[in-house]
Amino acid sequence: MPLIDLPPEKLKEYRGRNPKPADFDAYWENALAELAATDPDPELRPADFSAPFAECFHLYFTGVGGARLHAKYLRPTSRPAPGPAILMFHGYSGNSGEWHDKLSHVARGYQVAALDCRGQGGLSEDPGGVTGNTLRGHIIRGLNDALNGRPEKLYYRQVFLDTAQLARVVMGFEETDAERVGATGGSQGGALTLACAALTPGLKKAASVFPFLCDYRRVWEMDLAKGAYEELNTFFRLFDPRHEREEDIFQALGYIDCQHLADRIRCDLRMYVGLMDTICPPSTQFAAYNRVTGPKSLVVYPDFGHEGLPGSGDSIYTYFSDL
């Protein structure tokens, strides 16, 4: 079998290269305390889109830093009792997608909430300097602040907390059974699925497809700081051209490395990995998967990269059938 990364037997043992900050756990406990003190103030606005069996809304709520965030929210028109819910997270620089692709879950009685990441392609605010859209640069946003002792400024800290805030909002709705909530997404959405599972103890299930934002140093060492990870290369070229602060940079990125959050995951996790993935290398994904100590399963596609994985959509739909 052709290889672009470690052989499968080594992937099963690999636990990552990127350093973990010494105060990592305190960092995230402080972040969660900030989130707990943030009133989400949710608001539902009816959407123009509709289906015979679904009510569709624009959901607005407040995240850390005062950002007003947006998600598409759908629920069954018939709700005899509180039911399950699924949280959906999108790929890098994208948005929550169209309404129609959430309807299969609503048709079987589930609520669905699909987040727009702040500052990307949807309707969520990004008060970190701008309100509206930006394109990429998010991994390194706040990195200079982090290097100067303010790691709470890292962009992905806020987005990871946004996933947990969305979970709290949806779990608080009267139509939701808070003990039957799952999360899913691919690429950046796969990373946010891991973050949501790590920061939301009550989550029941998570399906993560080729997660992004894992093991940054490994990406760098494989010379794959291109495409989605290109901004790592950009940061070195602009701010540390002789790599005099390389160790400090990867240490700071460790605060937002999903592999270090993975051991907090307690819900059932299923991960989908393509072994020819040159966007989010398999080893970086295994670095997170191998640190999960709770119930987990892996679906491997030996010949596929960062692309549609045949049958994965049906598999995820079935996986959530017993929420």
C-alpha cells in the first residue's frame, strides 16, 4: 500500500509531536469559567425556508467576548416529548450550509443546530477587530499575543468555546433531551467536534471526519504547512524568519491543539480517517484519537485523502440512530 505518512502499525501508537503547555488544564478551566459567566441570551428568528415536517429558525446567541453568533436551527413540527439533537460544524472558511441537508435528522425526530464559525463564511460576528468575514489566518490569529503572555487571545480558543456554548443553548431548549445530544463535522468541523466533546461533558456521541487543528509541529515537519495549514509557514516567514522562537511558537499553538483536549472526551467517539490525506495528515489525526480514553471506534479509508469518503454519510446517520 502506498504511504504518505507513518505505516498503519505506527499510526496506532503515535501520540503526537506538538508540545503541551504546562498550564494547559488551568488555561481551559479558566476559559470554561469565562464561558459559564457569559449569558447566551438565545433568540430564534423564523427562517424563510420550510419543510412539511420541520420548523426552521435562525438561532442567535452570545459567546465569549460578546460575539453574537449564528446557527441554523431546525426542529420537528411534531414533538410529543423532548428528543435528541445533533450539532453540526463546518469546514475551514465555510459556513453552516444549506437547510436541506439537515432534514434527514429532523425527519426522525431530532433537533439540528449548525454553527457559523465567528469571522468565517457565515453570519456570526467576530469582535476580534472586525465584524463579518475574513479568509483564513485563523490558526495564527492571536499568536503574537500568546507569545507575549496572553494566550487567551487565540482565535480558536473562542471558537472552541462557541461549540460548547451552542451545546448548552440547545441542551437548554425544552424540546431537547439534554442527555441525547451528538456532534459531527469534517475537517475544521471534525476538530470542532472533538473540541465540543472535550468541553461539553454531557455530550453523548461524536462523529469526527478527518479532523483539522491537531499536532501542528508534525504538520510542519512533514512539509505540509500548505493549503489549510499554510498560515503556519506565513507566520514563520513574517515574524520568525530564522526560527529563533520556534519552540515558543509551537508551545503557544499547543493551547489550541485538539490532541491535548482529547483526553477530556468522555462521550462515544467515532473518527473517519483517509490514509492518503495530505491536508490533515493521518498521523495528526491519530495523535488525537490515540489520546481518547473513552469509548471510541475508527473507520479507515486506505486509498482516500481529504475528500468525500464513500459511505461515511450513511455511516454517521446510522451511528446517531440510537441517540
